[in-house]
Amino acid sequence: MAYLKSEELQAFKALARMLYFSNDTIKHFLENATAGQITAVGDMIKFELSVRDARKIERLMRKAKFPQIKTFEGYDYSQINFPEGYSKDDLESLEFVNAAQDFVFYGQTGRGKTHLAIAVGIRCVQSGKIVRFFTAADLVMALERAKRENTLEALLKDIAKSDLIIIDELGYVPLSQESARLLFQVMSECYEKRSLVITTNIEFSKWGVVFGDDKLASAIIDRIMHHGRLVEFGGASKRMENALMLGKSRE
């Protein structure tokens, strides 16, 4: 058997097991291979795993359907109010996703809510989690179409595979009674199973208007508040601050 340090042997075995080699196969290889062969095969396995990880992330990114790429890098948190005892570091750690907790990002248009929601989603994808991004309007249209085509159950099952669901721009478009019920179904099925991030410019007290039903809105808010946090976005509109129409320059 080739001479290798104990930690090198253990590292090789761990790599091989990740590719589901049997213990008998690993033992046979280690007993008959040279040190150079073991190193070469170990490098090959590491490379294969990196390729698999990259392809998995590519698949997850396509599945998530983010409208654009946004990250935490350089994000301005100065006008954001987190709940007491919670910080941006807690958010960026993604621990809330592991705990199936929720967030409502509340603030007026152009304050960076969607940017932050996408950044959270992309960080999740990079860690191997399944994310789905929808505007509230697009999700409602998909649900209504699926119901008409008798594929609603399949769509709901597909969405339910997610670790995180992002619903952007809740309240920007009025909902019919049927749309509100369908959206409620998606949101309520997240409860204690997967995380939900909602961006909105509508305060909780007005959600009854959005859903066209105070009881439905109260039921949704109750679930979100139980395992969720409200993050408030203040300051001026970032889009207006950089608007070309107003003579602002882009750098």
C-alpha cells in the first residue's frame, strides 16, 4: 500500500464516499495504488465535485428566475430599520431560511427592497437552496392559468419544493377575490415549512384592501408575524437619486 499520511488517507476516503464508491472499492484502490495515483484520483474527484456544484447552482439560478442579478456587496443599509436585536449580519447569514422564518420588506417605491430580496435569494442559491422569485402579479397570473388548465396542484407542488419563496411588489396590483384566495394558499402553505420574503409598499393595516378581504389578510399577517420580521426601508428613492431624466449622472 502506498505510503500516505493518515489525514491524507482519510481525506481521500471522504472524497470517494461522496461519489458513492463502496468501502470495498476504496480499500482495493488504496491497497494497490501508488501515492501519485491516489493524489491524481483525489484531484479528479475534487474537480468533478466542483463541476457538479457549479452546474447545480446554474440549474437553481434558472429555476429561481431572478429578474436581474443583485448582491449584498456595497448595499447601503443606512436607511433600513431592522427589528430590535436583529442585524444585517443575521439576515445575510441565511439562518432564517434554515428556521423557515419570514420577512416583510416594507417601504415606498425605489428604496431597495427588491434589490435586498434578490441578494438574499442569490445567496441562498449559492448555498445550494431552492429559491423561487415572483412578482405578486406574475404569481397570481401563473396560479390563475394553472387553475384554468387543471394544473394547479402540480404548480403548487413545484412551488412547495422551495426553501425560500420571494413575492415581490405585493399590493402594486389589485387582486380579485379568486386571485387573493390563490395567493393566500401559496403563502399559508409556507407556514413553518419554508421561508417567505415579501416586498410591499402597503402597511399591514391596508392589506385587507389588497386582498379584498379583511379576514383573509388577517390570517396571512398572523402567520407571517408568528415566525417573521418586519424590515422598514426609509430614505429617498434610489432610482430618483440616479434618474437620468433629472440630469443625474451614472458612475
